[in-house]
Amino acid sequence: MDLGLQGKRALVTGASKGLGYAVARLLAQEGCTVSINSRNPKHLEDAARRIREATDATVHTIPGDLTQPNMPEQVVQEAAQRMGGLDLLVTNTGGPPPGGFEDFDDAAWEAALNLCFLSHLRLIRAALPYLKQSDAASVLTITSISVKQPIPNLILSNTTRAATAALTKSLALEYGPQGIRFNSILPAWTKTERVWQLLEHRARAHGTTVEEEMAKQAAASPLGRMAEPEEFARAAVFLLSPAASYITGALFTVDGGMYKGLI
């Protein structure tokens, strides 16, 4: 299937590794010009080099910490300037620390809101003027399976990512008449650095090993394993593409069947 992505201009945040990197690489492979963002300039340049070598695509790097209030707008403006516009936006950030409700004070909640909600909101707000000029405008927010099924000991993530999912659904309704699509992918346990860190935390708490915790989590899927980042990326790139032109407002799980609910 031709996804219709040749020549499209995409900005992917949180793209130096993990899910964001996998999405950026596949978009480049499908013919997009890509701008990637993360906080660490060295990691970002390394990611860009690997994508260029694998795809021969044009890849721009725009480092910046999206929790800083003015940074999302700066990142979007620089990406649009360097690419001559913007068609696709993928909003992706790291996650807040694990813990229960009584573990966190107001400062921790405010930091989580900045990371997992306000950064998405600010990126989208800054991108809208450019997206309105595109004939294939599409936004994908990366949230979590916790939007539908809260994950134990991740109270900050469960709460703030749900807000981003609600924002995504609301914007799909508001901007559908203007031809801008908004969807969210809700990944479950995928083999990324973030998940490895969470499993290390579990292993310390339970007196086990990371490998044992990984096996327990894999058993929660009918497929008996955790996802690879590339499997997530394939779903993400399809939803972003013109091939998915009648899909908007979707909260799409990529979870290997770990979510057991009907809706």
C-alpha cells in the first residue's frame, strides 16, 4: 500500500530513542522530510545520523526541553522554517517517575503536567497555523494504555496522559471541519529505555530481576511478549498518513491484547 507520505514534512518530538525514534525513522523511510527533537543534543545528532544512513532522507535536529513553556513554540517554528511548512506532528515525551498518590507533592504534579500534558498542548497550538495550510494535516499524540486501564504505581502518568487523550479527542471534533486529523496511540509495554527503567524499579521493589519482571509483563499479553518499537511505529505512521484519511479522534491501542476491555 502506498501511504501517500512522499514529500510530507513531519516533526517528531522525543525522537532520539524509543518510540519517537522508531516513528521518525519509518516516516523518513516512507519519503518524509523529518525534524526530530529531544533534550540531549548529542543523542539527537546520533539519532539523525542513523536515520540518514538508513533512509537517505533529510533529517533536521532541533534540541530543546519541551517542559520549558516557550520551547514547544520555538521547536515548531524552527521545524516549519527549515522544512518549508508542516504536515505531520507527533507529540511524544518521556514519562514521570513511578509512585503512588501519597509519594508526590504539588511540585511533582506540576512537573508531570508540564511533561505529559502541557508540552503536547503547546506543540499543537504552535503547529496549528502551519497545519491549516497543509492538504494532509495530521497530529498524533503518544499517550499510554493507562488512558484506558490505569497501571499500578504510575499515578502521575495515568492521570496526565488521560488529559492528553481527552485533548486529542476534543481537537478532532473541533478541527475536523478544517481537515486536520487528531489521533492518539496508547502503547502498552514496549521494549524501550523508559520501560526498562520502570521494570528496574519493580525489580528493586519485589526483590526480583528485570528479566523476571519482563517475563511477568509479557505474560499479560495473549501474544506472550512485549512489543518492539518498530511494531508501534508501523501503526503510528499509518494513522499519520493520507491512507488513514477517514480516521480521526481515535484512541488506538497498540498493546498486544493487554487491554481486556471492550471499548
